[in-house]
Amino acid sequence: MSRFVVRRIVEILVVLAVMSLVIYALIGLMPGDPVDLMIASNPHLTVADAARLKALYGLDKPLLERYAAWLGAALHGDFGYSRLYARSTLAVLIPRLGNTALLMGMSFALTLALAWPLGLLAARRPGSWFDGVANLSSFATISVPSFWLALMLILVFAVQLGWLPPGGAATIGAGGVADRADHLVLPVITLTLVNFGPQLRYMRAAMMETLHQDYIRTARAKGAGEARILTRHALRNALIPLITVVALSFGSLFSGALVTETMFAYPGMGKLIYDAVLGNDYNLALAGLLFATLMTLLANFAADLAYAAADPRIAYR
Amino acid sequence: MRRVLVVLLCLLVPAAAYAAERADELSIGISQFPATLNPLINPMVAKSYVLGLVRRPLTTYDADWKLVCMLCETLPSFANGLAQKIALPDGKTGVRLTYTLKADARWDDGTPVTGDDAVFSWQVGRNPQTGVAEAELYRRMIDVKAIDARTFTVTLDRLTFDYAALNDFEILPARIERAAFAQPAEYRIRSRYDTDPTVRGLYDGPYRITEVAPGSHIVLERNPAWGGRRPYFRRIVVWSVENTAALEANLLAGGLDMVAGELGLPLDEALAFAQRHRGAFNIIYKPGLNYEHIDLNLDDPVLADLRVRQALLYAIDRGAIGQELFAGRDPVANSFVPPLDWVYTADVPRYPYDPAKARALLDAAGWHAKGTAVRRNAAGRRLVLTLATTSGNRSRELVEEVLQSQWRDVGIAVRLKNQPARVLFGDSMIKRRFRMAMFAWSAAPEDVPRSELRSDEIPSPANNWSGENFVGWRNAEADQLLDAIETELDRAKRAVLWHRLEALYAAQLPALPLYFRADAFILPKWLAGVTPTGHEYPSTFWVEQWHAVGRGAQARAQ
Amino acid sequence: MSALAQPRVRFGGSVLLALALAVVLTPWIAQALGAHADTVDLYHRFAAPSLRHPLGTDELGRDLLLRLLAGGQVSLLVGITAALAAAVLGTAIGLVAGYFGGRLDALLMRLTDGVIALPLLPLLVVLAAADLHKLGVPAALRDSEAMSLYRIIVLVTLVGWTTVARLVRGTTLSLRQQDFVRAAEALGASHRRIMLVHILPNLATPIIVATSLAVGEIILLESVLSFLGLGVAPPLASWGNMLTGAEETIALAPMLAVYPGALIFLTVMACNLLGDGLQQALDPRRRR
């Protein structure tokens, strides 16, 4: 087991290193650079000013040289200076990380609390009207464009009914937990609905698979109660494949968070990355993307461990 | 899902919509957070707006577009002897200016602003390593000397009519900033304005910054050392709200009292807001110096023909665009000089909407139409042009689509090719890889468009792509006029030169003038004294004139 | 059992057919209304539905129905083209992985899982902002009005192939063990020949199913990127970019925001139902 853990950690580090180079190169492909942006916003800047500033910011060096310098600093915990926010990248990132974790955590818990029981019940009687409704609702939430869903929620609950704020993380001048919660309602609902469909389908498929296994028939033959069969026998076994799928869905959860945060102007990681890319804030975009990748890799790693713990037949060496 | 929603809604007690109102507090919404608070680095509107509350420039243009002293006692002039012509070693004529700082000009730690501060600021500004974005002014200042505690002289390397305007000379507190400047290359990171913005001694305006919540808000309180008129509001909080829907919601909920015009709602959204909440706010529309126009690349064989350029302008209905899209708040431009500027003249060639005239001009230029199709010339080439603008700018994209439709009516096919601002300005314009490009100039009052219009300012490999005469206008008379205007000290004579330049521009059309963009200031009914300037210097320079009138009564009535 | 007996296939198929028909008939509808999708009418902005404008007009006085149809052309074109490209790419990867197995299979499947697991949207946002000049795309292509179309197709293809690859690999793995493949091997057929002649024709079912599911996914991806201003660029209309300005006009003209999104929803739903129905109808293992 410990050898497995070490191997996976090494793997994660390798993937992270490769991704950092890929992302660094990708960001190098973005048009212009911070100084070009400054020129755009200030007509008084001359070309000579631009050349001087580029040299000052180290933008005139080749890509690999800049990457090596960046990596060296990053390994010492220095992810550089965010141009858009004029402070160290980590200082910008960490509070945002908390906001995103709050949004994603709440929404993920809510998603599972809704989708899994429904999926389980739907799998019990495939083809029933309940299964039909569950299936249709999962298809609907898979098919809805997340940004449009957010737009419609804003239209109904913020613009027309005026019940909830259309965006932001807190009311100016109000403060307090209730106010924070108010601002979380629409983003959480959006993100929950978008992830609801896939989770329901995963659960339904996994349960259908296990409900046809011999041991379930055995349990039935032995006269075990239906509830007991579902929860004790079928669910436990269905959870094993589910863990993997859930871990794999982490990346799409983050993608959903980017859209949701952008729509609701919620100060999280997703919006930060989007703003950083549009604002040519190289350091910030890079660190944000790397953090998102790291979070995904860690989620997968955690799933592997959970997988091993859940299924005694699997022994990692 | 309905059930979940209801449960969630019940769980959350709606927040108190109205924060406890304090009569002597003001909260202002702007749409961007300043990336830095250092006056010299990375100029941006958000920063100049906030710094306008806490710092005072040496000189500035006021709301009547007159040059005035803010930190200095008297504007130097040849009449009062504070300005003197001097002969420079290279044979040119320069000018030496003497400024005396006001006796009550003090930093917020109580120490006076001194001539030494001015010398230090000049050293920081002219050092190529400090990361000062706009170095032109500091290059012109060839010497700054402290005469006594309050007096210093500035020597400029040329004599222009606006010699006394040192609006962008940012005076820094030498005592505090000198340590950060010890290593000039590190200055932009170590400046106390960014590392420790609430430290006493950085601000010489009516307010001082007492709290900075990055990305969210900046709190300002009265500067006890301020020697000028005592400002009405005890506390001002400037909130950055990037999402315009959230900006509006906070305004309605009372979290924000006002939205800045310099950096708030785009005009079209402000108009929509005004329509929905008629009467709840004072909304001031101030047309400004943002000159929206379409640069035409004169080296393009099609656009080199003046008749084609005139036809392009006759074919578009600028009046209707301004009226329908911007509720008539954006005045139509006839040249690059806005009606508010004292050098403006209405006596220039004009191009009212006249599709018939446009068609006739195109026929005369050899572009013939058959039915409704795109025009062709004798060689069979189709009259196809491309128009670029900054992508993501909603107003411009809308206007662009209107223009495309109107040009199609006279047989000109225009393809739209929008680019992010950084590509358009950072590459396409500088390298002159465009045919038509829509964007705006923003400038100071009576700003001489030398680098935009003079023939030696055309970017090319030979001059290392410097200059902003992107259109490639080569007009000997315009060159002479630009030179003459810069050095003509007599106002009446200068006005004549300006009027000739405007008429020449409108006759030759190196660019298609569209309109001057207006800013929308959304103010509460009880706030008085806010005067939009219409130029690049913010209304916050006069914050001590802002005050509340009958605020409590208004709040109760709502 | 015919696939058409499946109610999902019937529903999804007919919705898609109806949309395709409407899009194809656009020129005639435009003629009947006497308007053009790009014709601006500043004096009739935000007009209410009328005989002349069945769905009203947008913020520039353009006919909304015609705009929606023009947007549909682009959205469907991008969706179908990119799905086909993704199907080709995914089939190639899945086939090679399933046929050769071993380390190559492990590597390719690791890659597939990696692409699925990554936070794709943030990466796509960076890719979509890439400077074509720096990538060495020729100027003539870069400046063409349809460049944003090509770019978005390439982008979504790059991430849309995974569904096809996994399904194809699974089927290939089981086909590999079948007698007719072993017989061909024994007769000395080359790997290429076995893959292309013996296995590929048997992959039709998973490819069709996965492609119809991918179309929906790809249309969603296109719409969100276009909405964020990184996909299909104006003046080309797509359902996604028609919503870009909707946030600002939503209080004045909510229907401008409702229609394009509803059409995306309907199309993607139809694709998903079609794909799922086909899977159930064509795949005997899943029929229960």
C-alpha cells in the first residue's frame, strides 16, 4: 500500500511538472503581453517606453529561459507577482481558493444528496414512471447550457422577483453570514443542477449492474428485506465503481464553477482564471490553472485510496 | 428541485437590505479595482479616480477646462515672471518655471510638501528602471531644483503654449519613498503605496487611505493635516464591483450611494437603468474627450481616394445611431475637437446622412453598382473593406453592425474583424496592418494631436514603429499647423490655427469622425457638488465640494 | 428491433430534423418576411412580435427569428463538423488502443482519462485566447471572417474525442478475441488490414452512438465559449454569442435571452435522447 502511495505521488508530481510546462507554453501563445495591454489603455506610451518596460519585466527573453526562471522561483514558493492585482500571486489566489471550495463543496454535497437517492430508487424499478421522470430530469440537466441556466435564474429570482442578489459575494455595507448565504443560493443551485444529471445516471447504472448480481439474488432468496438488500448489499458494491466516476467528474465540476462564478461575479478561482487570461496576467493564470490541475489530481488520488479502502479485493503493491 | 429551492430560501434569512445609514458617509461604486496605488506606475482610470480623493496634482484642468494650480500658489507665466525663456546648449529654446507650493500643502503625517519632494519625484520619474509607464513628461523635464522649502524650479527642453501645465508630474513624499527607490529596479514592487498604503505621510489630499481590501474596497477618512476646505463626508468607501448587474443591485439596495461616471456603467446600460428607475437618482450625462472615430489607412489604394472616404461618411447615419443607441447623449463629431474645448469651431465641412450623395461619389470614383449587389470598379474588383475594433466592447460591436448594414445599402461590403484591445493596439495599429479601425482617443483639453497627425509620426520600421499617425496622413499644411499651434503663445492667434486644422481634417478625412462618448454619473438625489469634468482628470479632485442636502428626509421618504 | 421503435430516437430524431429543416429553409423564410438576418433597423429596436417580425426584433432592430435561424446554421454546423472530426480522432485512438493493447493501450487510456479529468474549460479559455500569429497561421486565413469558426471547431475537437475513444476501445477489445479476427491473423493479414477491414466495420454502432452523444456535448461547449467571447465572433451569429449581450438587456427584453438558450437546450436534449435511444436499441447488452 505505501509503495503504491509513493508511486502515485511521484506520478502526480510528474504530471504536474509536465502540465506546468504545457500551460506555460500555452500562456506564451496568448497575444500581446502585459506591456502591450498598457499601451492599449494609454495612448501617451511611446514604443520606446514599451521596449524599456518589456526589458524591465523580462518579457524579451525566450520562452524556455523564462520558464526555467519561473520554475526555479515556484519551487521556492514564489509564484510571482500578479499584474492585475499588484500583489503576490498566492495572496490573490488563496482567498479565492476558499470561496471556490465553499461553492463547490456545498454544491457537490447537495448534488449527491439529491442525485444518489433518486438514482438508487430509479434503478430499483427500471422502466417505471419514476424511472422515466428521473431519467428525463437527468437528461434535461445534462442538456442545459450552464450559463443560460444562470441567466434564467437571475432573470426570475433577481430581476423579476427581486428575492436574491444577481451576483457578487456579499452586499456592500451589509455583511454577516446570512448575507453571504443569500449570495450563494443562485450559484449553488446552478452548479448543483448542472452536475445533478451525470451523478444520477452514474448511480442508476451502478445500481442496475449490482442488482443483477448473483449475491443479490441469493440475498433475496434468503428473504432479506428490500431496504436491507438495497442499502447493505447493492449500494456498498455499487459505490466502488462510483468512486472512480466521481473523482473523474471533479474536472467538469471545476469547469462548471468557472461558468457559474463568471455569471454571478462570484470571486472564486474560476472567475479569477478567466479574468487573468483576458487581462494577460501571466503569473496569475498560470498559478490558477496549476492549482486547478493539482486539485483534480489530488481528487483522483483520494479516489484511488478510497477505492482501495472500499474494496478489500484490491490490494495495491 | 422546486422543493430544494424553497427549503434553501427558507433557511436563509434575507439580509438587512439597508445598512445602518450614516449621514456623513458616502459609498461609491466603480467597475474596476486599481492594480496599484503608486501614482507613477501603470496609469489606469480606477487609480486616478481613487488617488483624486487623497492626492493633489501640482496643476490640473478644472471642470471649465481651465488650467489651475492645485498644490502651487501661482501658475508661472511670462507676465508674472515665474516663467523664463532659456537658451539650451543645443541651440533650442527651453523654459524655466518657478513653482511655489501652497503654505498649507501637507502630507497626512503633518509634514509639509517640499521642493525636495519635487526633486525626488523627478528622479524617480526619469529613471528608466523604475517602471514609470509614461516617461515623456519626465524626459522633457531636463532639470528640477529646490530653491527653498516651498519653492522649486523646473526646466523644460521646449517652449510650448501649455508650458505651465505639469498635470502629470506626480509629487511623492521623499522621506517615505526614498528607501524603496534605493534599488530603482525594485521600486515598483517596494513602493509603500502598494506595500503599506495606509502608512501616514503618503497623501496630501483631503482624505487619507485607512484600509485597503484588495479586489473589494478602499476606505478613506478625512486627512487631519489637510489645509484646504474641510470635506463634508467623514468617511468614503470606494467599492469595486465588476459585474454591472451587481453594481445596479447594490445601488438599488442602498449599499452604494453613487456610481462614478469616470469608471462606472457604460452609457447604454446607464440609459437602460435610468429608464427603469426614473426619478430615483440624479443622472448626469457628460460628453467628454473620448473621440470615437474610424481610422482609415490612407495607403490602402481604395481608401486613398478622398471621394470614397467622403462616401463612407455620407452613407452612415451618425445622428440616428447617437439618438437611438445612446439616447442622443453622445454628440456627433465633425472633427477631433470636442465642442467643450475652447478651440472648437463649428465652421468645418460636415457630412450629414445622405445615401444618394454617397452613391454619386462612389460612381464618380469609378465604383459602379448593378442592382443591390456590391459595387465593382472597371477592373472588376469588388468594393470590399474590412473594419476592426476592440472585441468585447459591446457598444462598439453594436455600432459596427449598424455601420455594416448602412454601408451595404450603398453597395459597400464591409467585413468585421475584431481583435482584443491588446492585439489591435499592440500590433495591428502600430504595424499599420488594418484598413479601417474604430477606437477612441482620450486626451487632455487643448491637446495637440501631434503624434496622431504629423507626417513624421507614421509608425514604420525606420522609426522603430513609433508615433501614432496610424492612418499615414501626410499633409504639409497640417504639419505646419501642428508646429505653429504648439509654439504659439497668443491665444487668439492659436485659435485661428486650431480652426484651420479642424477644417483641414474634416475636409481631408484621414479618419471618419463618429461622436464624443459621454460618461453617466449616477448620483443620489441628496448629493450636491459633484461636477463632472469631461476630460481625463477626475471629478474627485474637487471632493471637498461634495455635500449632502436633506439626506435624512430623502431616506425616510423612500 | 428497429431503432425507430424507440420513443427517444423518434423524439430526438424528429426535433433535430425539424431544426435542420428550418435552418435549411432560412433563405425562403427570409424572403417571405422580406428581411435579412443582418438588416439593422434602428427605429424598431426591441419590437414586440408582429406579422412582420414573428418573434420581434433584437437590440439593433434585426428580426429575431431570422437571427435565431442564422445562429442555428452556425451552431449546428460547428456541432456536427466537430463531432465528426472528434469521431475520427476518437476512433483512431480507441481502435489502436484496443487492438494493440498492452503498454500502448495503458498509455492511451491514461491520456483519455487525463483529458476527461482535467478542468477543461479553463484550459480551453487559454487556448481560445491564443494568438494565431504566434502559432504561424497564414495571414490570409487568420484574417478571414470564418476564422473564429475554424478555431472553435479545432478546439472542441481536441477535447471532444474521449467518449468515442472509450466506446471504440471497449468494443475493439472484445472483437479482438473473436474467431474471425484470429482467423485473419492466422492468414497473415497485416495489422492495418485487420483493423480497417475486419474490425472497423463492426464498430459502426458504438461510433454512431458516441457521435450523437458528442454532438450535444460539443454544441454546449461551443455555446459557452462563444458566450464568453472566445468562440464564434460577431457578426457571425451563434446561439452562444447571441446571449453575450443578453445579461445587459435582460431586464428590458427578457425574451432575447430566453430563445437562444432554449434552442441550445432543445438541440442538445434531442441529441442526447437520440444517442441514448440508439444505444439501447442497437446494443443488445444494454437492453433489459
